[in-house]
Amino acid sequence: MGLKSFVEVPRESHFPLENLPFGVFRPKPSSATVAGDSSPPPPPRPGVAIGDFVLDLSVISAAGVFDGPLLKNSKCFLQPSLNMFLEMGRPAWKEARSTIQKLLSADEPTLRDNASLREMSLLPMSEVQMLLPAVIGDYTDFFSSMYHAKNCGNIFRGPENPIPLNWFHLPIAYHGRASSVVISGTDIIRPRGQGHPMANSPPYFGPSQKLDFELEMAAIVGPGNELGKPVDVSDAADHIFGLVLMNDWSARDIQAWEYVPLGPFLGKSFGTTISPWIVTLEALEPFVCDAPKQEPQPLSYLAEKKHVNYDIPLEVWIKPAGHEHPSIVTKSNFKHLYWTIAQQLAHHTVNGCNLRPGDLLGTGTISGPESESLGCLLELTWNAQRSLTLNGSDRKFLEDGDEVIFTACCKGRDFNVGFGTCTGKVLPALP
Amino acid sequence: MGLKSFVEVPRESHFPLENLPFGVFRPKPSSATVAGDSSPPPPPRPGVAIGDFVLDLSVISAAGVFDGPLLKNSKCFLQPSLNMFLEMGRPAWKEARSTIQKLLSADEPTLRDNASLREMSLLPMSEVQMLLPAVIGDYTDFFSSMYHAKNCGNIFRGPENPIPLNWFHLPIAYHGRASSVVISGTDIIRPRGQGHPMANSPPYFGPSQKLDFELEMAAIVGPGNELGKPVDVSDAADHIFGLVLMNDWSARDIQAWEYVPLGPFLGKSFGTTISPWIVTLEALEPFVCDAPKQEPQPLSYLAEKKHVNYDIPLEVWIKPAGHEHPSIVTKSNFKHLYWTIAQQLAHHTVNGCNLRPGDLLGTGTISGPESESLGCLLELTWNAQRSLTLNGSDRKFLEDGDEVIFTACCKGRDFNVGFGTCTGKVLPALP
Ligand SMILES: [Ca+2]
Ligand SMILES: [Ca+2]
Ligand SMILES: [Mg+2]
Ligand SMILES: [Mg+2]
Ligand code: NI
């Protein structure tokens, strides 16, 4: 049996007492005050998900609930973002987790029996608006699924040596655009841009004709490192607070034309969606599994004592405009990543590059080995050479009105540790 | 004759009354208070350079000097960065410039005849520490010199089609690392990393053996744009506050091994140095010149009514450890850029990508057509196939102890509009 909270948690919930993911939200204005009310929206504050509720950490912090040595006098939960808490590191994270787990447990009266504190601090999820959980200084996107690397190489560069030589020696990555990272639920406007020209014609300009999703997860950085001071691979996990789902929306026609020689730019920078709840590495601990064997052996700065991943089943669904229900298009798993998040972080800093709390490290598209586990439409339709069928509707790439829904849930024997969803709907391009 | 200030401005100064570049500084603790003083350093505040002095904008703002309609009640000069002022846009920038130009002019008594205000607001440059002028949300680096693109293509990909096909159709760029942008004068630790392996050997790991500078300038973004709302090329200049010098330090061995297929990453992210004084587009107006003719004609979203550059002579000097004087290694000019900063900004946003005040848009290495006008050692030594001589000392790439000094100065008939210097010294790699 799982842990028991006095808050009702349905058995299939992503957010039982074993999970306790962190996010940032603001209460929605209540319907009574909407009409004619011009007061500013309530400020953003940190929260934790429990069942179908959000625990307002600013309220319970102000009530003096955090009485451990690290959090007792801290203002970290009175901030509009999690950055200050992220910077405090694992000991503070563990203290927060155990305080909250105790506070919400069935046999703990502090909150359970305090009606007014409960009223103020526990809000139904339907009555909050989720926001970006952290100020993201820099966003980096890796390329760590071998299946994805191989398929992309095949499609873009042909079947001889589809995977570049360097790929097995280092976790390849590029800098992404931090300004256009948006929270789940934000609409994505189809980008315009230059597409790859046919033979001798000038380049195409207009709305992207090959809009795609990329199924990814991303690590949220905790304590940073000083410029010039690399993080050792054996310390790397202590610099990672947790994981979110990430959709790295990609315009394949723009990307194909622009990416030589400096990499993806406008084909990606029009929007990147993350899920609102950061699931901590502590909560994921029961789902640790072996990571794929690495051959050749990585250089010593990338060599881990325990080369492990997490077993996180991932799904992508698409709901076309006018359809009542979404259709599933792929099932993959985080455990397929060849380079682990600890290796990614150690590599990122080995040249002295500084990370900051709140930085976002995308895994790259997580494709699995089977044709039903590919992480983007580029692979699923082999660059539009075939179609997917969504309950009667054909897809080569995304169409206007499509809503793309990622979800992830680790299934334990007695409880889930889930990520909720990461969603976005495609709006038509500007005229 | 140039404008005359009551502050003495030497004829060769980069910072006469016609320039008035903006930066952020803090007063150095005075020598009297250093010993045993544990008080916190004074907070950063905006300033303007005049001759060998810095005008403290927080002091003159608090004194009520800014009495124009846009700045009268603004707190923009009471901030630790210029971001708030950048966001206000060109009308506020013009108002600030004309207020400051009047305040500092020889025949204006307000400051000239107020000894105590002068004492508080005019600090010798030697008594201030310059800081990053803005919080940089995102840093983008373009690739807009045709000479540089051609030389790099020749060196890395061979003499057939050295310039990629897409280059003449769009201003190619990649996302850079914002966290490691540092202010002039910051030491740069030689990065460690993986270098390109020889034929069948494993990749090299260790200190970069091909550390280079890249002579660039960068635009500082003023008002941003909303996600999904591109900036028209004819409005683009109004989103640019001014220019700084930029050294995009590059480890060529790391870059060469990692950059396929996603572009530069650790070969660049260990440090990028900018000069402290942002020279405004207003101050550069007298140095407008034609930009290189573009063939083929750019697509309409990149077509400018006036396709213009600025005539900004650029120099790079290197001072090896133990040398008393630096030696000049190249002379180039901003006017060689094929894609203008307005085209760069319009392209950057055409897919809907949002820019924010303080964003940094690097031009890419500015090489000119002659062998003495190349913007990096990779080109100057043709990837170490020949040497440069620095007053008796040979260079293929940078050595530990080398100080690299960029400078730029527009020479008018009666006055200069200069950028000061952008410097950094190479420290040995970590053991
Ligand atoms: Ca990606
Ligand atoms: Ca560069
Ligand atoms: Mg994206
Ligand atoms: Mg750099
Ligand atoms: Ni950034």
C-alpha cells in the first residue's frame, strides 16, 4: 500500500504523497469577482501537487510550517519562481519534501484539523493557473537518443553512417532559445520562414509546411557552478532538481534549410513547451533502471559509477480540431536515452561553462527502438513518405487546430509518480 | 569644431559630448576604506562616459535633472542594469541623450557650477569598476561577414562551394550561451574538452590547443516583441539601442569535433567578452555608409528601404605575457557586414521568436577582404599553417598569458565616436 494523505488521492492520480512535484501557480480570479473587477491578478507563488489539489507553499511557509534548520527562516517559498529554492540544493529539497509529506499525511493533524489553514492553502487544480516554474536563464537541448540520431541521420544525410562519428563520444547538444519557452496549455502559432528550395528555384517563404513535435523531457538545474569550475560527473545529480516533459516544436522545412553549418535556429525558436510540475529525482528514485551500455567506453570525465536512467513511460496523443477524443501516436520511454542527464550536465560544464539555477536541459527527442516508439512525426511518417491515421484523419505533419498532448507516468505497484500533461494547440500562421 | 563640454575631453578621446555611451558601473571602494572594511560594495548603477569621467545617472536622476515628459518620474536610472531604460525605446533614449548633452555642455551652469553635485556625479574612470550593462536574457551570434564565411568554409569544408547555399538567402545564426557573457577585463580560463581525433585514435581530451578570438560587435536589443509577433525590417532599428565590441572566444579543436550536426556548443560557451560602453545608434548616425550590395536580392521580409551599415574601424591587438606593449594583429571594419543588424533582427523574429530588452545579437566574426583584415587567428594563420609574429613572439593560436585587446573608433573630422576597449587575458587550463 502507498502512503496515505488526508487529501483524497484517486488510485490512478499522477500526484500521490509519494510524488509531490513542485510548480508555480496563481489562483484564478473567482467567478464572483471577474465581472468589472480590475484588481491585478494574484501574484505567482510556489506550490506542490497532491491528488487534484495544489498546496500553496507561500501560505504554509508564512504559517511557519517549515521549521527545519534550512527552511525555517527562508523566504524561498515567498518568491514568484522556484529559483531561490532550486539554488539551495538537495539538503533543502529533502527537508521540504519530508516536511510536506508529513504535513499532508493522514495521521498528521496540523493541516488536516485546521479548517481555515486548509481553506487558504489547498486549492482545487481547476481553480489555479500554472506558470513557468522557474526563470530560465539558458535552455540547452541535447540529442541523446541513439534511435532518434540514427533515424534523423538516415532521413537527412542518407543511410551510410547515419550517426555522426562524434555522437558515441560526447552528448551532442545545442543552445536553445530561452525566451520562447512557454508553459503547457499555451497556443503555438505556426511559424513562417524560409523553406528548403527545390533544385534551382528560390527558397520558399511562408507558413511552415512541416510543423512537428519532439517528445522530450528536460532537467531543471538546481545549484549552478561558477564560470571556469566544471561539475564532476559524480556530483552532477546534485545539480539537478527534477524533470519535466518538454515539447520542442520543430519546423522541419525551416530547420533543413538553415541548419548548415551552425545548427537549428528559427526552426525551433518559435516555441518550446514544458509541463508545469517538476517531478524531483527523489520521487523518481523507485524507478531507477540500468541505462544502455555504452560502447566505446566514455572518456573518464563522463564515466559514471552508476550508469542509470529512470523507467518513465511516455505517450504522445494528438487531438485534431473537431475531434472529441485524442488519438495516441507514440509510446516511448525515458530509459532509452544513451547519455544520462548526469553525463549531459558534466559534459556541459567540462569546458568551464556555468549553469545557473533554473536552467533547462532538454534530453533531445526520445525515440525507442520500435516503429511505434518514435518521438516525432519526422520519424513516424519518415519525412512525410507515409501517413499516420488519427481516428480517420491522416497526418504527415501537424495541421492547424491539432492539439498535441504529452503525458508520462511511472507505474509503481501501489502508486504512480506522474508528470501530468504537456499540451499545446497549433494556431494558423499570421496572414 | 565638435561640441564643447565643461568636462575636459582630450581631442583623441573616444568619449566626447557627441558620443555619450551608456554603461553600468560601481564606484571602487576608496583606498582609505579598503583595509579592514567589510561593508558591502556599492550597488551597480547606470552611467555615461564623458572624456575620462563617468557621469553617475543615478545621482543626476535623483537630483531631478531628467525633467522631460518620458523620464521625469521614471526610476530607469535607479536600477542595477539598463534593462528598464532599454525597454522604454527610442523616444526616451533621445530625451536622455539631449538632457545629458545639454547638462554636460560648456555653457550650461546646472552641473558645471554645482560643486557638490559635480563631486557626487562625475567620477574618474580609474575609480569605477565597469559591469555588464544589461541582464542578457538570450545571446544570439550571427555569421554575417562573407569573407569570414568563405574562409571558414575553405578551411573546414574545402575550396569547392566554401559558402553554404543558404548563406546568401538568410542571415545564418546560432543561439549562444548567455550565462558566460562577461565584461571586458575578465580573465578567460583556457577550456578543456574533446578535440578532433586523428584518423583511428580516440578523441583527444585536455586543454584546448587551438584557442582563438573572434572579432565581433553586438547589438543590444531595446524594446522586445511579443512571442508570435515578428518585427518588420523597417521597424527593426527601433528595437536596437546600440552596439558594443564582442570577443567570441573559440576553441577550434573542440568546435571542429562537436559541431556536426547541431552547431557550436562547448567550443564557444566557456566565455564571451563584451565592452562596457553601449554606443547608441544616434551617436553612430554621422558614420552611416552603404552596406555591401546583396545579390540575389533578399526576400521581401529582409528588404530594407535603406540598406546601410556604419563605418566603424576595428583593431585587434595581442599583448603576450611579459611583453611591455601589445602588437596589432588585424584591422577590419564593421561596414564589411553583408547582412545588416536590421536584417538580422527582422530575420530573428520572422518565425515569431520573441526578443527581450537586453538581448545580445552578435554580428559574427568581422573579416574584411584583405589578408590584414581577418577577424580571427583561424583565418590569420589559416588553421595554424602559418604563424603571426608579435614583436618577436610567434603565434598560431593563443597562448596562456596572452591579453587580447579589441578597440574601435569612428573618426570624424572634429571628434571621435569610440567604443573603448574589449579585453581579456588567457589563463592556463585547470590541471
Ligand atoms: Ca530537440
Ligand atoms: Ca562567432
Ligand atoms: Mg522549440
Ligand atoms: Mg563565446
Ligand atoms: Ni538565455
